[in-house]
Amino acid sequence: MSAAGLERASVRLAGRAVLDQANLSIEPGEVVGVVGPNGAGKTTLLRALLGLVPLAGGTASLGGRRVGLLKEAERAALAAYLPQERRIAWSLPVWRIAALGAVDRPSPAARQAALVALARVGMADLAERGVLEMSGGERARALLARLLATRAPLLVADEPVSGLDPDAQLLALELLREEAGAGRAVIVTLHDLTLAARACDRLVVLRAGQVVADGPPLEALRPEILRAAFSLDGSLQETPAGLVLAARRL
Amino acid sequence: MSAGRLSALLVLALLVLAATAIAFGEAPLSGVQYVQAFRAPSSPPGEVLWALRAPRVVAAAVVGGALGLAGAVMQGLLRNPLAEPGVLGVSAGGGLGAAAAIALGLAVVPGAIEGAALAGALLAGLAVIVAAARFREPETLILFGVALSAFAGALTALVFNLSLSPMATRDILSWLMGSVANRDWGDVAWALAPMALGAGLCAYAARGLVMMTLGEEAAALSGLPMARMRAASVAGAALLTGAAVAAAGVIGFVGLVAPHLVRGAVRHDPARVLLPSALAGAILLVAADLVGRILPTEVELKLGVVTALFGAPLFALIAARVARSWRA
């Protein structure tokens, strides 16, 4: 059974089709990357999947069940979400932020889960610090720790690496890969196509609300797609260090 | 410091302050009279302590507690450290209700002004609940509250405008300035019922306020019944504010300042800040009322005037501190 899926899902905002008959399926154990130029509908696709935006047509499902019919607690048990919005209102201790991913457990277990997740993002020694006293990158890692501390079978992360330094970007994607290795399904939006090609099993390319490619990185980012979706002239190339995008603007 | 220890300390401070406020007042009592007041509560000194000062002090504590709690809830819900109970227009609605009741000559009916104030506050609260279900962004909700506040203010001005009796006009103005003078135990008991209900709703919504720290979308996927918790927090704050306005008129700044005095001690936790905020609000208002009573002015200072005199500069300080934390 797929962890999540969209079937001919459309979303209209202010009369414009932001998502246009999108089909998608995410299986446990895989990391799916959603790529596309600005305004292509990447965030809307994630929000449609999670039932955060009403569909104008089609269906969205989590764990084989229609999203619209799920109760709040049921939905949270099936999917966890790291939104792009990283504003944190109050300077709670970092471990409390991470523990918000474990509100379904009693507080000692939640604290334990938070500390484990913080250690994984390299913030074990900052657990007691106030989160608003930290840099943007550290805040982003604390929020990633919250996502990791959840137990949902599907992790949905919107731009999890934006604002992170190169090392932290690689770490974040490595951790999401570990989660997939442990049997969770992961879907992320990414801007860096080289990173996306290396970190994801499968890429979904969006352009103007439509899915124009869905497959392994080399296939999804073939030259025609790069040209049509991103206005780029080039290709993914295999190097000893992994896939690299070599392209220039059209 | 844990939230529990902080609250215990605040309770102690409140009790000491309340005892001081009951002991001291305009009419100084001698040692013999204090003894008499304790031995015979119905003696003249006993009347001063137990029938005049004590209900007034308790009313100040209860109203201050309600405003402090409502302020902390509003700040949590709106994710804004500068929010306060009045920000959503609930206080202005209460003020309008009372002004209309006074202008209609209902002041002679016992409880009519209080009832009208509570009704006005709850009507405004209902409008906010409907708006909160429609608009998820706190900014939109704040703007809605500003509009509601301005409209209620305009209607109150209209009441002034159309009021024929200068007596009524003076009474409305005096009431709007806020006071706990001449409150009896019945007034206190009457205000406590809606406040207890409001406090219960706020306690229910507390976990949701913590989740709201990360914003609407993260909270929506937390598994908590967020829609219900949002409605409960608005309804709770409206009941607390409405009952406070009904009992003591419009008193600003307590709900804004109280949470800031204790927030650092609970590590900025929007749920654990609730109880200490209520206690800090009670302390602030009992102190403000004591200041208003003992300052040797010709006419006793109104409570709302005292809180605004001290609260407005404090507000500026808080705003400056918040701005620093935003830059960081």
C-alpha cells in the first residue's frame, strides 16, 4: 500500500490552476524529490497531499485513506510535516521544539525522542538553549529534529535544506535517507537539482502546476525536461563524486 | 525555576500584598481597632476591613488575574508578544454594552450594567471566533480585532453623542475609566462564574498554544484538535475579559504586561506561562488599586488611569525589548 498519493488532483487559487490533475504515489522506503521552478506548485502539491488545501478535483490519500475524511489525530499518525515557514514565535528551549514532534507520547519519552533527534542533527549540546537565540541554520536543524522525532510513516519536508550550509544540507538529506532506509516514506521539495538527483530515488518535476516528469533522477531530469521545465540547456552527468548538473541558461 | 515554584512564590507575594492592601487605606486604623476588627467583624472597624476593603482587594485580584490570563492566551494564540485582551475588540464590546445600559437609564436595575457589559464583550467574542475560524493568519485576526474595536468605539461615541443627560455621560466616562471601588462580595461572586469557565477553556487550549509556536501549518499536522482549541482559546479569553470589564470597567495594560514579567522564568513556554501570568496580573492590579487609594489626591485615582500611567511606559519598554529579540 502506498504511503501517500494524488490522483488527478487539482488545486485552484484565485481562479488559477496551481496544481493541475497531478498524479503521484509515494511508497514506503523511498525518497521522492519534488523539483520545479518558482511558482510551479511544489508547496501546493505537498499541501494537497496533506489536506491543507481544498482540492478542486481529484483525490489525495494518506495510507490508502482519503485525506479529507481523516480526523486530525489520524492524519498526524499518517504524516508529519516540516513547512517552509520557519518563523518560531517563542524562544522555547531547543529540546522543547524537537519534542513537539512527540506530543503523542508522555513527556519523559517525548524528551528522550527529542534528545535523540537533536543528537542526529548535531545539536545535542545546544538542547537547553533558547531557539530564538540561535542562527537561522540552527533553527532549521532544530525544526528538522522535530520532524525526525515524529513516528509518522510519511515525512513531508518543504525546502528542508534552504538556508543551511553545504555540510548541513548533506547531513539533512542523509538523515532523511536514513529514515527511508528504516521504512518511512519521504517526500521533499528541493531547489538544488544536483542535490535532488543525488539524494532522491525518484524525482517529480513540476511546471505550471503539472507533473511533467516522474522517475529516477537521470530520466526525470533528461535534457528535454530541463529545457521545458527549467529553461536550462544541459544535462545530469555522472562523475566519480556522483551526479552533477551541468547546464546554462537558454 | 519551575512553573510550579514560580507560581508558589507569586501566590505568596499576592497574599502578602493583599493583606497589606486590606490593612492600609484612606481611613487609618489604630492597633486597638485592628484587634476589634478581628474579634468582631460587624464592628465599625470590622466593616471597614471586611465589607469595604477586602471585597475591593479581592475584586482587584480576580479582575487582574482574569486580564493576565486572557493576555497570555491572546499572545499565545496570535503568536505576538504585544497582543493583549483588548486587541480583538472584546474590551471595547464590553465598554459599549455598559455605556448603552447607562445611557438607557438601566443603572438603577441591579446587575444591568454588568450584564450588558458581559453581553457586549461576548458578542464581540463571538464575532472574533467566527473570524478566527475563517482567517488562520494571526495578522488578519489582529486587523479584524482593530476594526471591531474601532467600530465598538464609534458606537460608544455615538452613545455619548446622543445621550441627553450629562449625568449619564459622566457615569459612562467614569465607568469606562475602570475601578473596583465599592465592590461587595456579591459583585466578586458574580464575576467569578464566567471567569472560571473562561479559565477552564484556556486550560483546555494550552497544549494547542504550545503547538502554535511553530505556526498554523505545523500545528495543523500535530494531531491536536487545533480548530477546537483555537475556538476555545478565543472563547476563554473573551469570557475572562468580558467578566473583567463587567466587574471593573475597561482596564488596560495589565493583560499586556503581566505575561512579560513571568515569561522568561518559564522559558517562554506559552502553556506554562498561563498560571503565573494570571497571578502576576492579580498582583499588578491589587498594587495599582492600592497606589490609587493611598496617593493623597483630592479625588481618588481611577484604577484604569493608574494602570495606563504605569503600563504605557512599560509597554514601550517591552516593545523595545521585543524589537531587539527580532533583530537577533
